[in-house]
Amino acid sequence: MFYNYLITAWRNIINNGIFSVINIFGLATGLMSCILILLFVRQETGFDTWLTDHHRLVRMHTAYSMPGQEPFETVRSAGSMMPAIRDYASNEIETGVRFIQYPMTIRHNQDGFPEQVTMVDGSFFQLFDLPFVHGDKSSSFAKPMDLVITEKVAIKYFGKTDAVGETLTICCINDNPINLPVTGIVKDLPDNTHLNTGLLVYLQPNLFPENDGTLHTWTSVNVYTYFKLKPGIKPEQLQQRINYWMDNESPLKDMFSSRLGEENGGSTVTDLVRQRVMPVADLHLHAKRHAGNMPDLTPMGDAGMINTFILVAGLVLLIACINFMNLSTAKAGKRAKEVAMRKVLGASRKQVAIQFLAEAVSLVFISLIFAVAAVELVLPFYNQILGKDLALNLFAEPELLLSLLAIALAVGLGAGIYPALYLSRFLPGHILKSSKSAEPASSVKLRTLLVVFQFATSIVLVVATLVVYGQTVFSNNVDVGYQSQNKLVLDTSNAGDNLASLKQELLNLPEITSVVYSSESPTQDDENNNYFRLLEQAPDGGTNEQVLLNYHNMGYGFFEAYQVAPLAGRLFDQAYGSDTIKRVEHGETTPGKAGIILNMSALKKFGFTSPEQAIGKTLESRIRGTQHLTIIGVVPDLYFRSIKFGIRATVYTLNPARFRVANLSFTTRDVPALITKIEQVWKKSVPMQPINLQFLSEMMAAQYQDEATTAQLFLVFSFLAIAVACLGLYGLSAFTVERRTREIGIRKVMGASVADIVRLLIWQFSKPVLLANLIAWPLAAYAMITWLEAFPYRISNWWILPICLAVGILSLLIAWSTVGGNAARVARKNPVNSLRYE
């Protein structure tokens, strides 16, 4: 019986070529979309689940919510928090560890390589049970400054994995190179992990003095803090314990005492500073909501994006299934006699339904073969868009193969169930006593509704694609407040005492017009925060409370190089000799004096109503000791970070001790030759360090990479959705024209022209497309207005209206071109042949 079903299904597929090709291509496209999304989702949702006891591992994040100030969120925490909470919550916590990650240079055999070095507490391997290839976790971290590396790093530097006993040199810590003994080799970490280091150093706390603000601080967030919970303890229980400690027993209670109590509305410490725990397995997809604009150890994923593309892939597949249902029911008249004859010969309705389900499932499994082949072809391009290395290994991963077979079976049953039930209900007596079966009006209406759904879905996807693309273009072209063209950013954090000579050598190059140092360049906003207090009477008569502000350190000529003019006052000027911050040694009672520049947002924090009003006023802060900083200038608000995060109140100081990058302005068009010259200068001035040089324009574009990726993927899947919908419309129009061949012949005999007939048929298929537009526009507008709300600076919502109109016109043109070809082909036939049609 089953064999007979398969043979009959195969014959029907062969005998209905156009019908079969349309369905196979449509279903293959939908299945291909699902496979591509499945590969992406499987990797994104599997981050860190391979870690031993991953359900017991959590990380602690920090959020500041000071009254009158913008919230500050980060996935990091203060250095003193880990040991304090670990000891206090000993009933909930088994152990804890801190990460401090630095970009450093690793030297071996006179060669230098830039690497991310992660310094961790000695308890690291008690939390993260990484598999060792050589050495073991009990002896590899026997003493501070022991080094554990991955197999990949071992092969890179030593040409072998058994590198225990070898030595690597880190340059530099406190300006000194340090030799690190390799004490263990672990397996290479998989791609789906947020742990991105190949070099783990047992942290030596003495490397960080008390005033460094790294390990011995309660407020400066510079470390990543992890805890391993005791068996049976849930993250919520630890969260409650931390909250109680913060409000009642932590040092922060005294530190923020002036902001707490009944006089401040009954505020508690956790109203101002929150420590939030998150399971390690959730970090990749959900840490973004705690991160603010700060990065994580690895690029963060987006749960919303994953859900969106799961929905999109499902819609593409659903559109393909609708094609199958529409074409199957449209052909019902041709198969009515077949059904009648089967029933007359003794087949039950159940057997007939199974026959049609077998045909549907067969088509889907044939489509699955084409889909897998298509995935193999497009996977390199898909990986290029996502920036990943996904692979389809069906036979190496049986669970993936079984998943795809299950999906194909479900799609076959889902797509075939309605045609099977519809066709199997035909009554033999009614069919056999007439030459044709009359198709009920309900079936035609259902097909029309399904076409409306197909095009409405496609239109929503296209509108979404254009809005996302428009926002990306807007973000890349917004006026950031400074000149960003023809700029190179050179990392000088490892240049040591060579900054002066390096600057002079670079300025000797005729293509270089300026070289200015700073703590960071635009896009490198590392959330440097400090408290500032206005010493003079506040303009609004306030109490001159401390204000937490972001600050950057800029060298002489920085603002001039970026073409930023002051709104009032002046910029840093070496001629004055009083702008530079100098260290105030411990015990000195006289504060240091230096100049400071504010942006407009910072100006408002102190109650000033105009830039001129602030000039000459003094702010007190602790930067290299107590400093009295005279406001010498006010500049416009600058987008030092992505416009996704808006403008922050920022002050600019001149502190050479914090300079980490050189900002190079150039004029030449022969950029490759210039880069070669810069590399030669670097090698001469800093021979022991590899160069790290980037274009500022590329760094700025990278800020919007997520949006660019989303736009590209939307474009691909929107095209697929439209292609499948149009394919179905083509099939429907072909069958409709075939069904109305005699009518067309009569119309031509009665004087209708080819154009008249084409217009008639086009209008019939234009109505569901027009209705689809009316349904899709408000849905797309609502979805994209909601999406745009995440951007403080965005394209106007009114742009969505012309985008919807343009997409509506495009959808009509596509429908007309799809239907018009079939209509014209039949309309040009000789009426004699048409009237002879049966």
C-alpha cells in the first residue's frame, strides 16, 4: 500500500511539471531559509553551555542610578566586590574569580605579537573547568604570574602543544617586560563562548597599587566578576543576598550616606548602585541589556534579532506552504475525476487523504535535498554577512539531520493537510455526472486570502529592510560634530617614553598634517567617570553637590585637528603653560591647578545657562590627586560614541600620563604608501612593539555593524519571500488563465483586444495585492516605529510613509509583470483554438 502511494505520488509529480517545479523551488527556498537560521540560532543559543556546571556559573554586573544623572550600566564590577561578596555569601557561593583583560605585546624570539592577555585570580580553574592537554588545574596555577595558554597559542609561539616549561615575555606591566613561565596547555576554546582569551595569567595583586582603582576599589568598575554557586542555589537567591549586603553591611552604605536616608526619600544603596547577577549561559544573548554602551569580552549577541529572524524564516516557509495549498486546490478540478474513480473502486476518504499527504511529503523531501545543496552554495556568503564560521555537517551531527527530517515531515503534513482534506471530500456521483466539478466559492475566497497573506508578509519585510537600511545610512552620515575624514588612529599604549620622538618623526612625513595625542580617539569611549564639584556659587543657587561626569584626556591641538571650535573661551594652548594636570603627591595639601574644557551637556549639569557664564569658574576633582580645574573653554556636544547611545555630559582634561593613541591627519590619496611610511617610522621608534593602526572612518562604521548586518539579512530574506510569493502568483495565474481559456476566446470573438483581456486578468490579481498593502502598511509602520525608538537620534517616522507607498507600487508592478505574461500569451491565441479547448 505504502509503495503504491509513493509510485502514484511520483507519477503525479512528473506529470505536473510546472506545478511540481513551482512547489519544489518554493519549498526548497523556505527550507533553505530555515536551515540557515537554524545554524545561526543553534550557535547563538549554545554559548557556554559546554562549560562544566554552567548552570551554577554567574557573572555580576553593575549599574549606577544617581539622582539627576544618566544611568550608567556595565557588565563589569569594582575590584573589591568579588572577595567581599564571596566571603559574605559563603552559604550561596562556592568560589569567585575576577578577570582583568589587557591588550599587550607577547615577545618570543625577538618577534612581537599583539594579544589579549587575561589576568585572573588563582581560583579560575575552580570555576571554569577547562580541559587540559598538558599540565593540570591543580599545579598550573601554583603561584602568581603562572601562564596557561591554549593549544593554538602554543603552536603559534612554540610549534608544538607540549610547551610546559617554556617562557613568554609580556610587554609591559608598569612599563617593565615580565617573563611568564608556561605551566599548562588547555584545549582551544570553541567558537560559542564569551571567553575570548588564549593566554591566562595568574593575577599578581601587587601589580596594582592601592590607588590604581583596579582591584582595591568599591566604585571604579574595571574587572569582570564571576561566581560559582553551591549545588541547589539559584541565581535569584544570591541576588537577594547581595541586595541585603549592599543595603545593610557594605562599605557603600557609608560612602553614599549623604545620598541616603529619609531626607532623600528613603533611598537605599541599591537605589543608587545595583549588583545584578546573570547566568553565564545567558550572557551572550542577554548581557546587552546590562551593558549600556560598554563592550563585553566578546561581541554580544541579540536575543531580539534571533527571534526576529526565526520569525522571518518561518514566514518564508509559510509562504511556500501557502503556494502548495493554493496550487493544489486550484488544480482540484483536474483531479476530481481521479478522486471519484478511486472512491468508486473502493478507496475510503482516509486512503485518498493519505495519498495526497504522501504526495506533499514526497515533494517536501525532494525540496529538502535541493535546500541542503543550496545551503552549501550560499553558506560562504552567509558567513561573510554574519562574520561567523557556520558549517552544515549533517552526517557528523545526527541530531541536526534528524531535526531537518522532522521539520521536512512537519512541513509536508502541514502543507498537505488542507489539500488532502479538501480533495478527499469530493463525492463520486456529483463528479461523474458532469464533465467538470464546480469549484465552490469558499475555496476561491480562501485562496485569495492566502495570496493576501503572502504579499502582506512580503511587503512588511521589504518595508522593514528599507527602514533599517535608511537608519544605518543616517547613522553613518549624521553630523558628529567633528571632521572624521582622512584620520588614522595609532595605538601608542606600548610606546613607552618614545611619544615625543615618534610624534616628530611622523610630522616629518609630508603627507601628515598633524599628530595629536589623547587617551582615546572617537569611537573608543571607555566610560571614564569621575566626580566634579563646582567651587563657586552655583548659578541656580544650588548646593554645589558632586556631579559624576565622563571625561577624556586630550593633547594640545586635538580639537583643532578635528576642526572643533570653542563656543566660548579657548582650547588647550601650550603657550599658557597652565593647562596640564600634574600629579599631587600623597600628603600635599595644596591642590593642583590645570585647565578644563566642558561640552554643552556638562555645562548644564552645573546650572550654567550660557557658555560664557562658565568661563573662569573652577571645578574640584580627584585626578592624580586633588585638582582645582579652571574652565577655560566650552565646546559643542560631540558624538564620541555611536549615536545609539546619545550625547553624554563630558569634560576634557590634558593629562599626558593617560595618553594612549595618536590621532594622525593626512592629505594624500596614496594611502597604502603612507601606511608603509608610518610603519617604517613606528619600527624605528618602537622596534619592540607591533603596530596597531586603524582608519577612523572604518572604526566609526564598525559601530553600526549590527544594523548593517540586520539590513543585509532582511534584504536577503525579503527577496526570498517576494520570490516565493511571486512564484505562487505565477502558478495561480497560469491555472486561472488555463481555466478561463474559452472565456478569453469568446471575449476576443466579441471584439475584446489583447490589452483588454490582459487588463481584466491583471485587475483580478491586483485586488488581493492592494488589500495586502492596506494590511501591511500599518503593521510595518508600527513595528518599525517601535524599533526606531531604541535610537536617540533617528530618521523621522514620516519617512515610513513614502517607503510604504514605494513598496506598494513595487508590489503591484511585480504582480502585474508576473500575471501579465501569462495573460498576454493566452490572449494572443487564435479564438478558434481557444473555443475548441476542453
